[in-house]
Amino acid sequence: MKKIKIFQIDAFTDKVFSGNPAAVCPLEEWLDTDILQKIAMENNLAETAFYVKQEHQFQIRWFTPSTEVDLCGHATLAAAFVLFHLEHYKENILRFFSPRSGELTVTRKGELLTLDFPTDSLQQVSIKSEFYHCFNIKPTMVFKGKTDFLFIYEKEEDIVQIQPVFEKISELDCRGVIVSAKGTNVDFVSRFFAPKVAIPEDPVTGSAHTTLIPYWSAQLHKTEMSAIQLSERKGYLHCKYNNDRVEISGQAKLYLSGEIYLD
């Protein structure tokens, strides 16, 4: 009987039952991808992160209940929380390596954890009729990033009131759709929908902010910004634009710890 440690962490929040929950499984060596996918499916959370220590860094991979993904911010933040607070990692800078996204660092400063991620590249696209069918409110502009569409709206209230049509979003050629507008009490707000990868609405999406930060930095003429993801659970992020890299900061809290038993 093989036992694997598992932690569930609420990321981008300072209290449990908010932010974005992620499972984290530290491994001594990599298991078959099929087993990793089954664990993620069994966890039934938006993301499960697995990591293996390799010399001076940790190789990391992320899985939704249905697929492996290229990048996940909140599960990386959760993995860093586990290493810093539960696995007794002593340094203040963690170096992860993703086979799909390269080097990713997380810095600890008090309770705040800061992700250093590559910036997404954005290209404005024409607003096609198929985009109008995805939500009850029409966007004013649409951009395409590496994996997601970004729909821009006029005001924060649009993001609060927006109603997704999951069937139509699933038909788009993308991982998911980010919807965003200028914030009332913060610099910008957003929500994220990815039904194609079994995430109808993600509570807080670090990877989406690699797309949001360069866009809003250009619009607001600022390099440091505050943001809220307006899901039901809500997430609070501090963002910084560094040209080809972005910094995404937030807190995290332990919800549970346990063991997985594999035959």
C-alpha cells in the first residue's frame, strides 16, 4: 500500500471557505500520468498540483479533473504554502520548474506569497457573433492570449451581473474566457469560465492574471495594481507588471491535510 500526502489549501485569501481551493500532493518521484489524472479527478477540485524535489528546485505539474494544464497560479501558490508552512522549507524564495511553462518562482514576505510568472501575449481580435452567444452581456473588446480569450466590459457591475452560457463557451477554441472591467474600489475586476476543462467558473485564477496584468497596466498606465476576482468565493490579488514577467501576490490558508492510499 502506497501512501501519498495531500493538502487542501485555499489560495488568494486570508480565511478558509474563500479564495480558490487547490489540492497539493508532494511526491518523492513521479507517478504515471494516468494515476495523477485519476487523483485529480477523485479530488474534484479545479486544480491538483503535484511536485517532486529535484536538486535546488521543485518540478511541478497541474491537473484539472479532466486534463493536465500548462500553468496554474492558485495551485502554485498553494504548493508554495505547503512547502513554506507545512514542509519546513527554510529559504524565502522557492524555485519551481514546469516542463510546460519553464521556471516559476515564489517569494515569501510575511504572510504574503508572490508568484513570478511569464507574461501572456495578447492580440485584439474582431468580435464575432459566436462571442455574443457566450454571455448575456456583450463585450466591448476581445483579445486572444496563449490559452484564453479576454472579454472586456464597460463597468464592474457588468462582471457581477454576467451570466455564462457554458455550452457556447465550450465551443470556442480556447481553454476558457476571462471577463474583466475597471474596478470601483480596486484597479480591475474579473471572472473566469472554463467549462471545456471541467471548470465552469474558477474562483480565483492566477494564470488568467498573466493576461489581465499587461492589459490593465497599459490601460491604467500603472505597473502595480490591486484586483478582485468576483466569483462567489472571491479572491484578492496584488499585481505587478514587469514587461515579460508579472508578479501576482496573495495569501493562503490550510483547510485540510491527509493521506491518499494507492494499491
